[in-house]
Amino acid sequence: MAADRVVLPLGLAVVLVLLHGISGPNFRASRGYLGCSRLLRLRGGLVESSPPRISGVGERYLIGDILRNAEKFAGTEITVKGWVRSRRTQGKGGSLCFVVLSDGSSTGNLQVISEYNITAGHDDIISSAAGTGAAIAFRGTLVPSPAAGQAYELKARLASVVGGVHIQDNGTETRVYPLAKKHHSLEVLRTLAHLRGRSNLGGAVARVRNVLAKAIHDFLTERQFRYVQTPIITKSDCEGAGEAFSVNHVSSSSLTPSNLTETARKSPENSKYFFGQPAYLTVSGQLNLEALCCSIGNVYCFGPTFRAEKSHTGRHLAEFWMLEPELAFADMNDAISLAEDLIRQMANTVRERCGDEINFLAKFIDKTLPDRLLEMVQTPFARITYSDALILLRNASRKESRGERVMVEEMHWGDDLKTEHERYLAEEVFKRPVIVTNYPKAIKAFYMRQDGTNDTKRQTVSSFDILAPKIGELVGGSQREERLNKLVRSMDQAGLDKGLYQWYIDLRRYGSIPHAGFGIGFDRLVQVMTGVENIRDVIPFPRVHGSIDF
């Protein structure tokens, strides 16, 4: 091939040959070893690799790879497939057609030139079915572009319409492809969630989200955490906030006593429920994680969670993704260290692997994003106790009373921090992420370990939040209460039915250990890493109160 080649040592080549087998002079390495499918060729004792391709019917190259390695692809005949971002014709009868193509692999696009008498299928490319939004396949040669706007372009030899656009006209209205080449507000894009991924912003966020998800698994796996799956349907509200979605299916025929658990038999009403008792969508996998943590060591889950909050802010979703690590034989400080390391590593990964996306987001969404990510990587997070944070917030309230422009509501000890308080601390006081520790016991969940304090009126727990600029709370965690008598007392104070939690209490009866953990809202983490302010714009199909259109 005309493209430059990656040369592998003979020893590695032999290993690959033995692992995968040879069919004729060529063989294909699996993605499990090279990350993507590559055509390898034995030549002169060395194995030479072509640029990465995507397997499928009629193999294609990713536009993102082409743009990043254009000089290597120059002069090479390649196949690309994607969606038309724009199209214009020139000459008599559209003898020359310029198509801007995107396949979602990059913020950049590839210009393709289709010419009459040169490109087979040219007539299809200039038809109405091949307009903006159409899916098209091209095969041609990458050449330097003589025009401004792009360094290289594809001169097509073959072209075909994979999926055309269909203009609908019912006599009263005409429906055309809604993502024409113009600016679309975030509000408009939310109404087009099924097509939002084709927009520059939707594609950029999706790619960052993908990189973050993989990097999280890599980070925790390298640290000997086991990835486990916790139930989505539960019988308890882990947070105790009463915001769980009910999934109670009432059967037309009651369960017989033999089908009910001992707990379910205690109430005749339970026989009508599918599970023999009321059930809910999970708000957290933490309680189940603790059971596994106290059996197999460090674990984590990463999946959807649900909260029935009637909130319409840019920070809340009814269905969102949560990462929850749980550390065995650990205290709050261990959990804090892991959480900070993870976030800073994620920022570094995004900087290294999503350069095009970060540049795009800095240009159109948040110009401070590159500097904030770099600061996050280079500078340790600030750390302060809840009580000391309260002093800072009170001082801010006094400044406001003197006429200075500080909009912070006055707080008293025992009040929970509101978003305005969280953001003030992160954005105005510390100007970076800040860890707030040791919150009042009364405003935290029952499972958090009570701190040793002589002040009975100001009891605190070994809990922490990590607050991020522009977001507020990003992480919430704690050391868990491992002492049986104190856990039971906390449950009584919270008014919980201990009968629902006997299995959880058993963890303190049989070989209890100190352990700690935290939860990171994955969608909020994507917000931090992209600068996108509204959480509905960083998840493909947002679920919020009053909206479930897609």
C-alpha cells in the first residue's frame, strides 16, 4: 500500500501467527490483541500493518483516522461511509458535486468530490435522495485539496446511496431532514434526541463519554477492584429519601404461602405483589456492594440508578448512571484518595485522548475547559470540614449584607449545602474541586460511621462530598458504620423497618470490617470533562420529570 506501514518485530509476528493461524499469505489479527482489525502481511521476515479499518460488508476507514493520518493515507484508495453534512453542485447539470461527509468518529468532516463520467453512481449522489442527512458510501483516492478549508479530500471513483432522505409532503406541511447545516440551540437538539448524535456537540460528548467509561473500568481494574453487578430492582431505599420509583406489579392471582418468603408471609397484603412484597427501582447499589465487599474485597458497580425527583434543574435526571466503588478494610481517607485520584486521572485521559473534542468544546461551549482540565490534573483538590466551610459561607453572607456582590444564602450549623453554596466554595473560594468532610449526622444516611465527638448537639459522620466548579456535588461518600450497636441505633433514629435490613445488619454480626465507598454521578462527570452545563445534554436520551419522549 502507498500508506506508511507499521513494522512489527518478527518475534511478535510469529506469536500472532500461532495465535490466529494463517490463511494464504495474509491473516487478520483479532481486536482482542491489536485493539482493532488490521490487515497484516508477512514480508521479508517482518510483519507490516496497514492503517486500522472497520470490519463489515465492504470494509471502510474511519474519517477520524483519515484526518489524523492524512499523509499516510494520501494516494491510497479507500472506502468511507457516513452521513451527508452538506452538499453542493457546480457545473452544467451538477457535473461536479462536493459532499461533506461525517461518520461520527471525529469532530472533523471529509470532503468528497464526485464527478460526472469519473464517479460511478454520480447521478445518485446529485439526486434529492442524497441530500443532507443521507447515508452514502464512497470509494476513492485521498488527495491534497487545492481549495481552502481542508488539507485533503477524497476523489470518488465509486458512490452509492446507502440510505436516502425522504421528504414527506402531506399537503399541509413538508417534513425535511431537521438537522440542516445551521446552528441549533441545545433546547432544539433535545427535541431531536434521536438525531442529536449527528450534531457536532452530540458526537463530541458521546465520544468523551465513551472514553471516560472505558477509562473508569481500566483505572479500577488496574487497582485490583472487581466489577460486579448489583440489582436494579430492590426492596429498600438506600438513601432513605423516599424518592424511589415503585415497580409493584399487582398480580390478578395471589401468590400462595409456599411461594412467599418468611418476611413476605408476615403481611397478607404481600401475596398480591409479584415479588411477595413492595419493590422499587434502585437508587444505589451500595448496600449490595457492601455485602460483596465484605466477601471478596474491593468491588465496584457501574450502571443505571433512578430517583423520582420532580426536579427540572440542569443537574438532575430521573434515570442516570452511577459509579460506586467500595473499599474493604478502609476508612474515609482511603475512599477520598481513590476518588480524587480517579477524577484527576479521568481529566488527564480526556486531555490525552479527546484533543479534537476538547478543542471543539472550548470553541463553542466553554473556553475555560482546557485550562480547568489541566488545573485538575496538576493541582491537588482543596479539603475542608463542613464546620469550616460553614464559616466561609457565613462570611460570604456578611459581605452580601454590606452591599458586595456575593449571592450566598445564610446558613446555620446542621443545614445541608445547597448548589449555590457548593459552587461558591468551588468557584469563588478555592477555584478548583474541593472536598468537604464530616457532615452533621442528622442530614446524612443511616449507614455512615459516626465520628467520635463529645459534642452531642453537633454529631458528625465520616462522610465527604467532592464539589466541582460549575456543577456542585460530583461525589458523595463515607466510611460505613461497621459497629453493630451504632448501626442499629442509627436505623432506629431514622425510623427504618429493621426487618427489611436483617441481611445488611448480619454483615456487622459476622466478621464485620471497616469499609468505605462513594458514588460518582457519571453524567455529572461528563459535564465536568466537557463543560456542558445542562445534564440533559450529556446523556443520549434523558429521562426527567414530565418527559420520556424517546
